[in-house]
Amino acid sequence: MSFYNLVGAVVFLGLGILMLVLANRALYPALRWRYESAKVTQTQGLDPKRLMTALKFLSLVGMPLIGLFFGDSMKRILG
């Protein structure tokens, strides 16, 4: 594990947190509103909390792992 792998993990963690913040502010309220209004007709489908839980996992675990694995290619790009 090199320095660039750790830098890649930190950069991608930051991108994951940014993605999570944007999703919480833009995506979740619309999904929640649609879910609650569809409860009247029993067509609500999947609870938005499950989608947000998966998104949290991908943002906080998946993105840093991607950055960790692609850190060496950043070394080749940056010199």
C-alpha cells in the first residue's frame, strides 16, 4: 500500500461524502414524498430508507475502496 493509494482513498471518501450530502438534500425528500403519497393507493414500493442505506454504504465504504485500488494509477498520472 503506497501513499498514493491512501490519498486516492481520502479523495474518493470526500467525493462519496459530497455525493451523500447532495442525495440527502435533493433526492431523499422527493423519494419520501412520492412514497408517502403512494401509500394511499398501496403502490408505494420500496421504502426510500433502504435506498439511502445502500447509498450510504456505497458512499462511505465503496468509494474509498475504489480510491484505494486506483491510487497507483494516480501515481502514473501525477508523475
